Amino acid sequence: MSDVVEVDAGTGVQIERDYTPDEAAQRAADAEAARLADVEREADAQARATARAALLTRLGITSDEADLLASAL
């Protein structure tokens, strides 16, 4: 199975080929960047959840009570 299928829109001719070394390197770099972005997004979500839990504890209210207060604004 080929990595790339190129289609000439004018003729409809399809060419199947493997990635060039540059394309393969770019694909690997893009995959790593996406993985790092996912890790960062998860870390941010964890930090927000931890901060929210700490705030709720300081305020002495539950998550449901905080949601109720927020919806009242």
C-alpha cells in the first residue's frame, strides 16, 4: 500500500507512491508536534482541575454549588 495518492484533476489519472524522505521527515515532525500539543493540553486541563478543586475547598462549596452560582451570573 502506498503512502500518497496523487490525482490529476484534469485527467483523473492517479499516481500512488511512497513518501519522499523530506515528506517522511515532515510527517514525523508533525506527529511529534501533535503529540506534544496533546500532552500540554492534558497538563493544562489537570492544572485547571487542581486549581478549581483548591478554590472550591477554600470557599467551602461543592462543584455543583459553584456551577449554580456561575449560571446565576
